[in-house]
Amino acid sequence: MTTAPHHPIAVIGAGLSGLTLARVLHVHGIEAAVFDLDASPAARTQGGMLDIHEDSGQEALRAAGLHDRFLRLVHEGGQATRVLDKDAVVHLDEADDGTGGRPEVDRGELRDLLLGSLPEGAVRWGTKVTGARPLGGGRHEVSLADGSVFTTDLLVGADGAWSRIRPLVSAARPAYTGVSFVEVDLPAADVRHPVAAEVVGGGFFFALGAGRGFLAHREPDGSLHVYVALRAPEDWLDGIDFTDPETAKKRVLEHFADWDESLRSLISEADGALVPRRIHALPVGHRWERVPGVTLLGDAAHLMSPFAGEGANLAMLDGAELAGFLAARPDDTEAALAAYEERLFPRSEASAADSARSAELLFRDDAPRGLLEMFAGHE
């Protein structure tokens, strides 16, 4: 009988949280095996820009010994912010003066930075986890889609919204927040889409009205990445044929019929596929009782809406802090996990509550007034 492979620490998911955990462990001389369902690092695009906060994401990068290299990836000018209404009237237009604590960076480049800092072979690509079961004493057996299994002393679920590891500690499942996105891209915007480029500007952009709006950012290559947001029933996206981009554009534009043409151009001039995305969240204050030998990071632990910009930052901080506690308590994993979760739960609850409040604020009937009031209150 063949003995199943054993990994002292197994991290499920090679997103920002899992990679940060593996990197900070590596800095402390502790190796972890990372498993990801993607066939390779380039199997899919990694999304748009992230603002990396001084007190969370950047702290994690310092712990990982990567902060200086991160600074080379920062998109200069990316912290500029514009807020418009549905008639394209500009209510706020702040330049990036370089002094803010939330520099913008491309998510894919940040992930590549973390991947490149790990030993060769640390990530096992093309390994889809289908489930896990406790073996006693904090050990777990993890099942893969190819029928194989492995065992581990410490199982970390960093596998996102629909985590296969979460059921070991919690029965909670993400719920639809009432907001759906359609993501579009406008490459080489200054040349190919000058109207859209001018209205968005050089950084982050909001154009908001009652129950809907556009959130966009300028990427370092000059393209625009746009999130078309709508308060809508959960099945709204099911009624649109996204295999036909032109027809899909028309269907989405129906919800912006009385919006300024410069804003409508963000949809009508989009190149390539339109990507539908329902926004889900775990309950605010999601937590679990200590379960030996297993814990969660990032979206697996505290999936929240993106409207406070906290998800990726918290995910990285989760990974860095868990690694720090494990390194500080090499002979007492349970004490390390308890200390990590004691920090995790109140922090993620506060951020999830902020995200939920921001979602209500962004799409109020008097939008963009709520967002403008929030910005004014932060001055």
C-alpha cells in the first residue's frame, strides 16, 4: 500500500494571502507547500489595480522583505481620484501628490513579485482540492480532483470565496450583496478611446447615480479597467448573453439610458469580452471556534464587498501575521493559530462592516453625495 505524501504545512490557494504566508514563512526558514487549481501562474488574468494600504498590505510586504521591490511597481499618479455624477459633472478631482498611504499597483505584478520570492516548486500548480477531513490530533487528509490525497499537520485555507477548507471550521457561505458588476477594458485609451480617457482621468474614477454607476481606474499601460455596477436581482446577469459582446453592451446600456454619452462610452467602446460578476460577502463578523490544525486566510475567512478596498490588504496581512505567529511558536501550533485568530476576527469584522456601509453609501438615491461626504470627512 502506497503511503500518501505528507506536508507539515499545506496552503490551499496561491492568491495574495497564501503566497504572503508562504513567503514570510520562508523568510523565517519554514517551508510550506502551496496548492493551486490553476494549471500555471499565467492560466488567467489577475484583475486590475489595487491600492496597497500603509497599515496592512505594506506591513505584510515589509514582513516579507519585499517592500522596496514593491515600491518599484507603484503606478505613479494612480492615487488621483475623480467623482462625477450621471451627467458627467465633476464634483471632486484630486491629483496624486505622491504623499498618500495607498499607492496603486497592478494585482498581477504584485502576485508575480510574491511568486518570484518563493523557492522553485513551492507552488504545486494544477492541483484542485475537492475536500478535506480530520484525522485527529490536528492532522488532516486533503483530497484532490485526480483522486490522490495527501496529509498535513497544518492545513490553511487560502482558497477564496468558495473555499473547500472553510466547511472544516464554519458552515457559513457567501451571500449575494445585491450588487452585480460587469467588467470591461478599453486598451490604449488615449489613442483609441479619447473621450473615455478624458472623462476617467489618470487614476481612480467614480461616476455614480441612484443604484448604479461606474468604477474605473487607469492602468500603467494606459488602458482603462471599468466596473459597471448595478443594484440588481441575483439573476439579472443570467438574462444577458455574454458570448455576444455587442448584444451584451446594449443590454447593459439600457440601465444607463439617461447618462451622459461620455460615461456610456465606457461600455459602448469596450474591447473584448464583458465579464459578469456577482458581488458576494460572508456575514459581517464571521468567525469560528478553534479547530485543531486548520485555519483560514483572506476571502476564505472574511469575503467582503470591494467597496472599502480592504480585501486584498487584509488577505496579505492575514498571511504575514499567521506566519509571524507560527515562527514565534514553532513548538505550539495551536497557540499560534489561536493568537492569529484572536487578531483576525475583530479586524476583519470592522473592515467588513466598513465595506457594507460603503456599498450603501455609493449607490444611495442621492449618489454621489454620500461618497463626497465621506471624502470630505477624511480631509
